Amino acid sequence: MAHRWGMVVDLDRCTGCEACVTACHAENNIPTVGAAEAARGRAMHWIRVERYWEGEFPEARLTFRPVLCQQCDNAPCEAVCPTYASHQTDEGLNAQVYNRCIGTRYCANACMYNVRFFNFFHPQWEKPLQLQLNPDVSLREAGVMEKCTFCVQRIKAAKSEARAEERELVDGALQPACAQACPAGALVFGDLNDPESRVARLSESPRGSKLLEEYGAEPKITYLQRQGWHEPDAQ
Amino acid sequence: MNRTRNNPLADDLVRPLFHTSVWFYGAVLVLATVVLAGAAAWGYQLWYGIGVAGINWPVFWGFYLTNFVFWIGISHAGTLISAILRLVNARWRRPVTRCAEVITVFALMIGAMFPIIHLGRPWLAFWLAPYPSAREIWPNFRSPLVWDFFAINTYLTGSLMFLLLPMIPDFALVRDRSTGWRRRIYGALALGWQGTTKQWHRLESGMQIMAIAIIPVAVSVHTIVSFDFSMATVPMWHSTIFGPYFVAGAIFSGIAALIVAMAALRKLLHLEAYLHPVHFENLGKLLLLMSLLWAYFVFAERLTVWYGNEHSEMAVFWATQRGEYAPLYWAMVVCNFVIPFPILALRQLRTIAGTVVASFAVLIGMWLERFLIIVPSLAHKPLPYTWGDYAPQPVEIIIMVATFAAMILLYMLFSKFVPIISIWEMKVGNQPHPPVVTEAEDELAGLWRARP
């Protein structure tokens, strides 16, 4: 059976440390645009940690939610792309073909999660930072859209390694950079079509829900809700 | 020949083609400079990347798409109005139709440039066209942008034919009055027009077919433009009302553009004898109707959103109603309703000056409406963490101003090369009581046959 890659995000475990964001930038050659451009809303983070306050001071409470491409089964970004740059792969990934993208940015508007990022200028790296670029990931030129790939280069590499060694993929051995870097283990990645995988079991959890589920995009990322919160003096 | 020469009507209307004042050259020079500045701004954007515009994450569409929708809306002035007036055989339409149809063609050409200007990689825009290639990839027919591509091209082709068909007899008339290179050019454009009964008959049936065919095309174009927005589940975009709402808004701004253009032509080309106050009065009534219709649509849209009280939609609703976009929103309401309604509703104010004032207000208001549909929604998508804002950058403003200059420039040049009022249609209209049109045709045919 074909793989169907998915993820579980345990909000109870997320500390908001943003190690996932840093790891993603390093793995996927995501350009940093500088403070001025970032202030204009041009920063690119394929995964971000959304920070929300609940309640009023002094009872305010800080919560985090890592948001990355939800790899929707019924993805709104794919239908609207005039050139098929955005499309669904056989393994359920929302792929973005950079060479096919003409930069209408319609996909980014149609995506209710705002997890698509546009190269407003040619990416630049200060020397000698260009030496740390990942050779497995192509660079994107000005005018094209980019987004989380679930580290498709790692998926490809793990599959060909397993094929060479004539074995099945081992659950947990293959991880995208964000999940690998998460110190709290809040991000769990795996094959949803393998009923024994950790991600498949966790996504059945009663704590599980999808982000903006009401839009019907059928995301493949499940969020596990925080459990009981006790006020310090109530304990 | 003598009859042609002694025809005061034709003399009057052909005059701008043969006599040009120094002011005209001055105006052309100024406008051409502005258009060139716009071209330079686009070149600058091509060189450095679309990042020189103000668009950002999450407001990926800004001024360019606002202008796209605005100009496509303006294009509904001409062909649609002229086709309807032709079909209902409104006699007062005769001096109005051509200057209306020209607006359509030029506004479409300008509007259709914006989706290309706004692309990240505009040199690849041709990928929207289905053509056989080694890649074996066709455009994605599920994408509203591909629907746009076909709708706009169909409308542009149809409008061009609708404009050019009734120009043929007038080209022949100019041909017969000119000498030298002019005669050769207009002779070619006249396509061998001799004014025979058969030719008149074919022209009439051609016009009839085009007038009927162009109406559904025009309605579909702005409906499909609205689909660019309403097909996406973005707050306050995803609405079933958008199709008719956009079409009504397009006709609204289109009539306003037509009134402004007619007033300018009347003044500058001294066409007082042809464009009467009654034309402005009638178009003013149409504008009044569209203003009421627009207000009704806005009320219906806003009330249902407010009553539904859905979280993400309310964020956009309040941002426009009393938040950061409220000044623009209320300016839009004033321009589209508060100013034009009393002017157009009171007969004493529905003069040429009055309708022009109302039309200017409507043009500003409808531009704001397009902006307010696009930007506040993108700035307030469902996850509050991703809210943003938008400020236009100089390059976007220069390109926008340049397109307005381009519109005026194209219109001025057109009125220099083609009689802006359809001469033969005026003549047909001048027949005291034409029981059947063919009688008038026969007389006209004789008129053309008499040429040397």
C-alpha cells in the first residue's frame, strides 16, 4: 500500500522553543530576508510557532501552536493553481513544483492556514553562509511560491535506502527536520496508512482535532489538545 | 461626391480627423510621458523582483488586482450598454454607442495587463494558454484564473468585432474624403465597402448577431472575475452574491466612465450638436438605477454577514465597518451612494455638470470597493496570528497612474483616427420616419455609390 504521510502535534508538549523553525530553515535552504523585510511581512517560515494569550492579565496564559502545511487531502491551494505547480502526490503530499510556478500567489490566498511563502526577491546568503546550504534541496528563485514539503528529500532518501537493503521502512526512523529537532517530542511524523505506526495510533486519540476542520480541507495533521490546566492556588 | 461634400453632419464629425490643434500634441506628449514612466516602473519591478511592490504575507494581492477588477469593470460601459440599447432600439443611443464601445476595448486591454504585471514570473504567463508542448501539461481547468484567461480573451475578441463592424461604413466615408496615404489606409480599413444594399444588409445582421452574443459574454466575464475571489474560502470572499454583485458594480462604474468620456468629448471636440443634455439625463437615470442596485447589494451582503456572526467573517466586517479600513469604507459609501443619489434623483441636478460630478464620485467609490473587497479579507484570514496589513509602494502607484494616462491617451488618439460618433448611424437616425430600415439603407447606399 502507498504511504500516506501525516503528523501529530501534541500541544501539551510544545514549549514554544522554536527549535523546529530553526531546523527547518537549515534543512530546506529557506532564506532569511532580514529585519526590514521581515517587518514588512516577507519572512518565510515553513513551520511557525503561533503564540496566543488566553484570558486577561494577571490570569493571562500563554499557549503555543506550531503551524506548518497541513498537507490537506482536499487542498484548496491545488485547485486554484492555473499551471499545476501545486498538486497532490501519490503519497498525499501537497507538492509545489518550483519550475512550474508562475507566481499568481492564488494558492497562498486560498490557503486558510497561510502556510505558503513567496519569494519576493532572489534569495541571498551572506558569505560564507552559502556553504551550509543543503545540497539535497533546490534553491528557489524570485517570483515562485514555496512551502513545507514534509522534507520530501528525506522521504526519498529513506525509501531508496530501504529498497537497496530490501527491507520495509521502519516507523520513526524517518523524520522531517522539525520533528527530529523537537526536544519535547511534540511532533510525531509517520505513515498514516500503517495502522501500527505511532502517528496513526496518536491521530486516533480522543484529544485529537484538526486545525480549522470546518473548512473541510481534510488536513493530515492532527493536533492533540492540552489537558487539564490548574490554577496554581487551586492545587 | 457633391452630396458627400455638402453633408454638414459628416463635415462636423470628420473634422477632428483632419484638423489637430497644438493643445492636442501637448496633451499627447504629457500623457505619453506618464505612460513611459509606468513602463519604466514595470521594468524596475521586472529587474528587481515583485518585492518592490507592497504585497506581502498574507496580503498577496494588492493594488494590481484592484486595478485589474476596476478596469475590467470599466470595460462594461461600452459593449454591454451599447448592445442593450441597440437591442431595445433606443433611438437616443446613436451618438453614444461608439464612444462607449471604445471604452470597452481599451479598458479591457489595460485591465488584462494587470494579471500579467502582478505575476512573480510574468515571462511565463503564456503557460495559461493551452498549447501542445513537449511537457504534455495543460493549464489547470479547475483554476478560476484559467477561466479568466478564456473569458477575457473571448470578451476582448467579441468587443473588438462589435466595435469594428459599424466602423466600416465610416472608414469608407473618410476614405472618400481623403487623398494620398490617408486614402490608402482608410481604403484598406473599409474592406472594400461600396454601400450596396447587400453590404448594408450583411452589416445589419452582423450587428444584430454580435449585439445578442456579446451580452452573455459580458455578464460572464465579470462573474468569472468575481469567481477569482468567491471560489476561495477566504472570509467575506466566499459568497454566492459575488457574481451579480460584481456585474452590477461593473455596469455602475462603466456608465460613470462613459458619462465622463462623453462630457470630455463634447467639450473638447465641440460635439454640442450631437451629445445633448438628454443623453446625460438618460445615462444619469441608468446610473441612478445602478447606484440603488449597488447599495442594495452592499446592504444584503453586509447584513447577512453581520447576522451570521461567524468569527473570521466578523473580523473582516469590523475592520471595514469601524476598524483600520473604515475611512475607506465610508468614503466608498459616500462616493457610490450619498453623493450620486441626490444628484441623480433630482431632475434639476441631473444636468451635464451634475452627472459628471456624480460619475467622478462613482469612479472613485468603485475603485475603493475593489480594494476593500481584496485587501481587508486577505489581511484577516481565520488564524489571528497571521493577520497583516498592506501599504502600496511607489511602483504600484506609478503603474496605476500610468494606466489612467494610457486610457486617456488611447481614447484621444482613437478620436483622431476614427469618427468618434458613428456617422452612418446618425444619418439613419435623421430619417424622419423610416418605416423599414432598408429604405434608409438604400438612400445611404446611393450616397456611397456616388463617389468618384
